[in-house]
Amino acid sequence: MIRNSAAAMADALSKKEITSVELTQLHLDRIDAVDSQVHAFLHVDREGALSQAAAVDAKRAAGEKLSPLAGVPLALKDVMTQKGIPTTAGSKILEGWRPPYDSTVVTNLKANGIVILGKTNMDEFAMGSSTENSAYGTTHNPWDLDRIPGGSGGGSAASLAAFQAPLAIGTDTGGSIRQPAAVTGTVGVKPTYGGVSRYGLIAFSSSLDQAGPCARTVLDAALLHEAIAGYDKKDSTSINAPVPAVVAAAKKLDVKGLKIGVVKELSGDGYQAGVKSRFDEALQELVSAGAEIVEVSCPNFEYALAAYYLIAPSEASSNLARFDSMRYGIRVGDDGSAGAEEVMRMTREVGFGKEVKRRIILGTYALSSGYYDAYYGSAQKVRTLIVQDFAKAFAHADVLVSPTCPTTAFKIGEKSNDPLAMYLNDIATIPVNMAGIGGMSLPVGLSPDDGLPVGFQIMSAAMKDDLMYQVGGTLEAALLSKWGAPILTNAPELAAK
Amino acid sequence: MTAISRDEVAHLARLARIEMTDSELDHLASEMDVILGAVARVQEVAGQDVPPTSHPLALANVFRDDVVIPSLTPEEALSGAPAKADQRFKVPQILGDAE
């Protein structure tokens, strides 16, 4: 049962073949059996999950009308507040904090009867591509425990690949949903910016952050997308418009007449040969399904990475100023003689990890007087050029595609001492965040050179999220009929320990 | 040419309220130099004629009526405080001797 899709679990629940309490217990047992190896979770809320499940079962027994995913369990990225549940964002500075309120995403999950199993591991404040920057240890990729599960949402993606949960929530600032999905053989979607409320999402870079669904199938991601998306008056950047019909789009299984734009600049040098070959094969599947392939050029994408590493740290340096040891989080050095500023400095030294400090200093520099125009100002101009590149490309194509990442999962420790090499992981995912459009990653096979999953990225214009689900659903169905079984059946069996 | 000196990094750390050891400063200064060298590329295409984009959406101020809505109780608001007294956050000395 735990290997099924969320849709199949929901179906079994609605036919009363299983209760939500039983389904939740199966996942809790799986977490107990394998999480000492995977370390996807920072906190497991056994009691809370079982009581949420029991509440759904009671409503079902009473004949109440329930949401499509009611009773299905989910893993929540630790960057989302959940009332009373430890929330750290992977940082030591928030150790022991229990938020007094629910994020809107959590409010929506609860309203849909989705059972929250616990909080998943992540790079500290979502800064990283491997979860190696978590203050609480690295998550391991279920495909090869010596490899990274991607980041920052490595815990969410790994929990899906290890069958600890059928659904998860991620957040994506520069690729933190899509890159982990790519390297774990799962599906991850960054909705249009403003499509899902950021209220209660611990901010990293406010103009780029976006929460979204993680799942093992495109349809499951769509079902979760519709459960969490929508206008929220608590988020001033939330879009006040109907949620795109992504579930219907995921079920269409038809791409006839659609134009698919291959982004010329997101290929070539630096892309692993096996990634390239699986990407090309997936394109052929779309051609066979009736889509038309066109090449598009986005010449300013080569500056996206540089602009991102100015904009995101700049916003982070401002957002992370709130961790001042005064109102919540840890406090260090308050011995009665030290002043507030000194306590602040000591707390932030101990509470923040290396990458977070690096980005705060970089952002402080980029925003400082005398350098502002040359760095932050120039990066904002590049952002305009990227938005323009996308606009031109979408004039020629309904969706754009690329490999999600240049390589498959790398070894833990391989890039942790080289920030620039680590930043390159996000080269194909960052432009989407800069323009605020939608992006999806889905698995398109195993790289012939190392046997590890390859991700295929589909990008759609703002509030046209349904188009990426339509293309993703069609491609997934074509690949499934070719393979005969889902990609995760190829992942090694994790022995219970 | 170095883009940034060790003293500048120390100044930034003070501005950002992060205490740093000498070895941390040494390490970060050399890393920052490499990173700034890489990100400075944005200047190649950031011409005078290109307007800046701060945000993917056109933002407008959002207003609501000035009415009381449910919010956190004082106990909830203070629940995460490292120190509190009399329904208030208790903080170290902010004026006077300590800097």
C-alpha cells in the first residue's frame, strides 16, 4: 500500500478498504524502519498524525463529504510553521521553537483532511542544494545512501522516494523543490509566484520563495496543488484569481498541437551525457504524442545565476535580521552584563551555519552604499532581461523545457567546500524563480552512465500552471507504458534497521 | 585585484551583527573574493536603458478595514521568548555601558 500513488490511497480510503489511521500507521512504521538510514525527518508527530487520521475516519464514517486527499499522509518541509510543532528551518537558531500559529499551507492541508506526519530536513533556511547545510545532519538519497537527496528540500523528496510519505510540501527559491525531485526520481512543482500563500513560510528571499507540491506522480502533485493553492489575504503577494485547473490538465494525456520550446542555453557544456540522452528521448516521446518541438533562445539566462546570488542573499540579509534573539529562538551570552547588541552578535554566531553567514555577508555587501548600483542594482536589471527572454520564448511556445539539473545526484561531501560548484546545480532552475513563472520536474529515466534518476523540467507562463501539468502528465504516461513500472521500482530496497 | 578586503568583511559582519573569529574572517574574505568575482558578471549586460525588476508581480498596497480580528494572545505571542517578564519580552540592556 505505501508504494501506491496518493490518488490510489485516496481511492482505497473512499471505498473503505483501509482507514486513515491504518494508512497513517503504515507510514509511521515505515519511517521507524528506514529513517535511521535516510534521515528525511527532523520531527515525527506520531500522536498528532494519528489523531488527525482518526478525525478524518470519523467524518467518513458519519457520511460527510470529504476532500479528494482526505486521510492521505504528508511530510511537511520544516520551513513551514505548524502550530505547536517544533519548526527549525534546519537552523540551530530556531532550536526548540514551537510556532504559535499555522502557516496558510498548513491551514489548507488541515481543511482538506491531509494528515501531517512530521517535519522534513532541509538546508538551513533553504540555502543549499544538498541538505548538507542543515544544522541537524544530512539527508541521504534513497537511491544511493552515499549521495545527496538534493536541496534545499532534500528531506521532502527523500521521504517520497523512501515510501515514508506519498505526498510532501516543498518550497522553491531557486530550485529547492525541482532539483531534489530530479535527483530522487520524484515529481516536484514550483507554482506561479503568488499561487500558493507564503504566510507562515519562514522567509529566505521573499520575491523568489514559493511553496509547492512534491509527489511520486504528476496527478498526485496536481491534487496537492489544488489543495494548497489560492488567494490568501494574509499574503500581500498572493494572486487574487482562480487556481489553474491543474488536476483536469494532469488527466488530459494529450499534447496534440502544443508547441514545446527547448531552451538552447540550458544544455551543452556542463550537462552530463546521460542527462542529455534521457532528455532527448523524453522529447521524442512528446513528439510521438503529437507535440511540436521548437528551439528557443534565452541569451540572458547565462547571467541568471550571478543575478540570483546577489538578489537572494540581499533579500536574505534583510529577512534574517529578525533572528535577533529577542522574541523567539535561542539566546546566547545573556549574562546580565552583555548588552543587547553583543548578545545578538553572539547568538547569530552560534545560531547560523557557514552558508547562511556567507549569504548574509554577501547580501549586506551587495546592498551597502557605494556597491548597491554595481551589484544589487545590476542584478535587478538582469532580472528584467530574463523576464523579457521568457516573454519572447513564450510567444513561440506553450511551454519551455530543459533538463532540471546538469547532473544526477552527486556524492555527499563532493561539493560542500566549493560554494560556486554547489551553486551551479541550480543553473537551469533559477530563471523560473527570477520571472515568477511555473516550473515542474518529473523523472524521465535513469542516466545510462550511473543508473541514477534524471529530471525533466517543464516551465509554463505565469498562472498557466495547467499547461505544465498537461505536458508532464502526458510524458509520464508515455514513459510508464514504455517502462512497464514506475521509476522508483528500480530503487534499491531499504532494509529495515 | 581583490574585490574585498578582510577589514571590509569584518565591517560587514559588524553591520550584520554576527560575531566572527579571526580564522572565520580569513576564510570568508577569500571565499567572498571568488564569489564576488563570479557574480560581478551582471554588470556586463546591466545597461542604463534596462529598468530594474524587484518583484515578479506588479505590486500594489493592500488595505483592509481597521477592525479587530482574532490574533495571538499575549501568552501565545510570548511563548517563544528567550526571556519574558510581566507580559513583555525581556531583553538585555540596550543603552548605556554595554557598547
